[in-house]
Amino acid sequence: MVLVEGDYCPSAEQVCLKWLDPPPYQNLRCGEYAKPAKCKVARVPRRFCVDREEFAEPASPDATEVLPVVNKSWGEAKALCEARGARLCKEAEWEFACEGPEMSPYPYGWKRDSAACNFDKTGLGGPMEKLKDLRAPQSAYPQCVSPFGVHNMVGNVDEWVEREGMSAPNRSALRGGWWLPGRNRCRAATLAHGEDYSAKQVGFRCCKDAPAAGSR
């Protein structure tokens, strides 16, 4: 895990300079955002730890690639994190770990870069039941890293997070997007899937409270 510490902005103004797609998808993928972003409210101190990589099962001795775990519901992801003494990341934690203190729309900066992370893939295979598995191993896309050093926070697989202040069955949200030409940015979220949803493009990572500053 890596330490994330700083002042998080709960409401940021990020202005797109160039959208990439025609209607009805004209507000989906932004090619470039204006810099800097503006924080519209008071910032909130945050200090926590987050997995550097997406959650993955231990590789077999003869495995050459480590792929993120998928096909876990929100509840299953929550239980797997808790089994390691951690928890699912809260939405604000995930967001801050992705964008950093400058509120960059993408973890790697202000311009969308389809080569930096595993997204904007085409030829997906059609309906969800025929979806091609285009997950990348943890060692791929070394430039897909956030200001805090967290890897693959956009693209590759969608990631379950916990919606703060919500109760069951409305605690689930998906962040980061997967390998399709989709949102794939730090502030965007999918809220339509319930806590029992699972799919071949849905993964997660874990967070935990950070030890007090100066402690061992």
C-alpha cells in the first residue's frame, strides 16, 4: 500500500476544452482539460493508505502475468478487503488517490492519453456475455500512475468503492472505468449497479486507515 495524505477538494470545477465524440456521447470523453482546476468549496484533510495495484489473487508458481480479480460483487469485494485487515476505499479516498492535490482529471495529467492506460479499446466482442477479456497485467502501462504513485486507477477494470453516508443496498459505486472507450477519469462514477452486481470487467482495490503521523 501507499500513503495518501493532503487536502482533498469535495467539489472541483474541471473545464473540458475539447470533447472527442459526437452526440449523444458528446460529454463522455474529454481530450483536454483547462489547467488548473478550481476547488469550489473548502478542502478537507485526508490521510489513508491505498493499494498500489488493483486487487489480484496470488499467482500460481508457473504464472507469468498477474491480472486483477474480476467477477466479484460489491459485498464480496468488501469481504476480501476486510479479510486482509483493510476495507473498500471510500469514494472521496479513491478520487483523491487518483487525481492528487491539483485535481487533475486523469491520474497522469490533463490530456487524455489512450496509450498511457488500458482504455479506449475497440472490438470489445458485442454484448456483455460475449465481452472479450482485455485486462492487462499489473506490470503493463507503467505510465498509468497517479500523483501519489497508485497504478491503473483508470482503465483496465472498474473498481468498487463505498459511497459515504449511504446505507444498504445503495453503498456501491464504480470508479475508474475499464478497457472500453468510456469515462476513464478520476471524478466520474457509475452508480447504477447494485451491491450484488458482478461482471467480467469489474474489480476493486483496498484502502485502510493510516497510522498516526510519526508512529512506527
